[in-house]
Amino acid sequence: MTKQAIFSFSISLFFFISLNAQQKTKESIYKTEYEDVTRNSYNKILINLSKEQPPKHINYKGIPITTNDSTFKFNGKQIDESFPTQFAENHYLPYYFSTKSYKLPTAFSLLKYYQSIIDSNLAYNELPQELSLIPLVCSAFNPFSTNGIGGEGFWHLYYPQAIKYGLRVDENIDERKDFKKSTQAAIRYLKDLHELFNDWELTLAAYSSGVVNVKKALLRTKENNYKTIYSRLPTQTNDFVNAYVAMLYLSYYDDFEAVQLNPIFDADTIFVTKKLELKAVEDVLKADIETILFLNPQLIQKTIPKNTIVKFTTKLKTQFLAQKDSIYFYQDSILNQPKPKEKIDTIPAIEEGEFIVYNIKSGDVLGLIAEKHNVTVTQLQSWNNLSGTRIDIGQQLKIYGTEFKQEAAPEPIAEKDSLPKQTTPSQTETRPSTSSYSEIYIVKSGDNLWIIAKKFSGISAEDIMKFNNIDANLKIGQELKIPNK
């Protein structure tokens, strides 16, 4: 299949973007990451380790771009006539061409460096080589790139897709920042998207904004092409498609004196069986933590979790294996020296005072019970030997407190007579009566499904999505039912 057949972008010109829209596009993540391609810290280290260096500036002899207000011309013609695209004014074309002498040599040298990994995965999945431009457009090969709406790493993968395609993403490790693993996951995702839509523009749109957004737009327009849903998609999605199309034309136009980078790492893998704090390695072996973090951009903390494969320099690996016992002894006895337990006066001992027995009813959660009886969740857990927040209908809880002494009786008393009525009508009316979930969580600013799932023992992001029949997109104030485990 030819390039033209695979990427048949229509020449029809159907949108005329205002000058304000042009400015907004130029401020997108796809500009800022590309603008930093020569100066983000990861790329700088990588290039400095290479004997072959990309030129910082090339003496470009090609036809220049001229501009008159908002009209860009290439060889005397409007740029969309010289490089016809789906969009009347693709503002990434003049932007990329205007930086051709001092940004593109580095950008395409980095692409050349990663090309073999990308191409092998594309060939295995029978996908076109042009898709190798996606990480260049998204992140300019910066592993710490983020698109601001959940996409992370080289390919700007979202959490649900990363998990679905086998990447590890937790509080310690984010494999979206591992180029080999994230490339494998992203390309499998692209293959599935193309099998779903059978259209490359729709595939790229879904890669950026998600399948749900694209399907909703297609249902509303009752059409099956990108042109008709363009105005219904998020601005960032259209930016991504525009930027990709522009970079595709540039890749056809010239190689911009790209060189083959050959960085020397002198590194080897090591299997860490026990949690290891890099501070201990630094203090005992006088090692450079920054080198370890560069070799392992997937590490979120300066800690290697147990049973994890990481990269060390060859010298450091030898030193670590020789002094491993000393390093762990230092970590456990010095860095993590146990602190004396503070006496907690707020929790009465079991033998102090009288208590009532509360029978768990449908809809009860520890937080509401604690609030109802003027105690804390921690106290309820301590009094009843609870390790988490799960409670079951019919379960009995002991509740201590001086305010119950007069109400305690030698014989069992019905709950309606023994418990103070502190729950307001609004509280009881808004709490659904069902035992299938333990709590309702209200989404706050900065939340995502992984952060929320961490708050509840034994619950995963996928559990919450399936139980609430939602995707990964959340809204502030949204109610989520937390399933029982």
C-alpha cells in the first residue's frame, strides 16, 4: 500500500480559522514540546552522550516562506496550495517550516535514533511507517511530556489505554516513560483504532480524544468522516491532527541534515528484589542519582520498588552487588530508623467507659456512622479491630463515649431508642439504599481514577469504571459509587 493510499488527506478546504485561533494553536502543547526539542534536559543528555551531533543550525537553501498578515506563501503560492491539507490554514506548516534551520535537524536526528524500535513494532502490526512521527509531534521525544489532560510520556498515552495494553502505571513506576514499552503499547492501540474506524484521520482523532468522543460526534452528524465532525471535537484534538499532517509534509520534503545519534550508555540491567531508596545508593556508593534517573525515566520516585528491573551503569551494578547488604543495612537502620510511637490520647482503651452496640444497616458507611456518633473513623477502626473501611450489613460495632453512659442498658435496646438522631433528612435521602457499594465518592479538582482508587483498599481504576459504567473522563462534583471488595 502506498503512502498516498494510506494517508489520503482531502484537498477540500472547509474551515477558515481566525487570527485568534491561529495564536491559540501556536500556544498548544505540540508547539511548546517541539520548541523545547533542543533544550529539554533528557534530550540534551542523550545528545551529549553521542559522538555524532546534530547540527545546531543548517544553511537551508530551500524556498523560504513569506507572510503577509495571516497569509503564508511558499514559492509564491498560499501554503495550503503548495502543501494541500484538510484545513484551509494549517498553522503548523508555516511554524515548522520557519524553524527548519535550527529545530528540525535535532528533531529528525532524534526520530532517526528511535526509528528502529518504532519501525519493528509498526512492521509487526502491519501499520505504515509514517506513524513514527506521532511521538515527535506529541512529545518531541521528551519522556516527561504531558498534554495537560492525562496523556503522559513519549506517546501521550492515557492511563486507561496504558493499563489496557500492559503498561505499569502506579505511584512508583510509569512505563509510559519507557520508550520501548510505550511504543509497543501505543502501536497496538493505533492498530485497534484503525480496525475500528478504517480511516486514518478518525484514528488519529480517536488517539487524541478517545473513542467515545469520536463516536458521539459521528452519531450526531450521521456521517463517517473527519471533515464533518471537525468542529465537534476538542481543540487539542484538531491541533494534534493538524500538527501531524504538517510534520508528515515536512518529512516528505527534506531530511534537514539529520544525523545518526550514537550515545554511549555503558549500562546494564539489574533485578532489584527489595525496595531500594536511591538515597542509600548515593550515600554508601557515592553514586550519581541523576544518572540512575536518566537511565530509568519510568521511575516516579527516587525509590525502586521491589521485584523491579532497572538499569545501572556497569560500574555501579558491580559496586551495588558487592555491597548490597551494607546498602540495605544503611537504608533500614539510618534512613528508615523507626520513630517512637506517639501516645494517642484521643482513642479510649476498650476497658474505659461504657459502649453501645451498633448494628450495620443497608447504606451505612464508617464515615457516616462516625459523624452520627461524634467519633472518628480511626476510633471506630481501633475499637473494632478494622483494618480498612469495609463493613457488612448485620455486623456489630462497639462505640465508646461518655455521652452514652446514661443510655447504656443491661438488656439490648432497639437502635431507634438507643442512638442519638443526628443524621439530617437530606443525608438519609441522598444516600442510596444498596449493599453493592461501600461509599459514594465526590470527584474533586485534580482527581483521576487511579488517584481515587488508591484511597480504597482492594479497588482498582477498572473496578470503578465498570461499576459506574463510565470511561476515564471525570467531572468535578461527579458522584462515583465505590464497589465492595
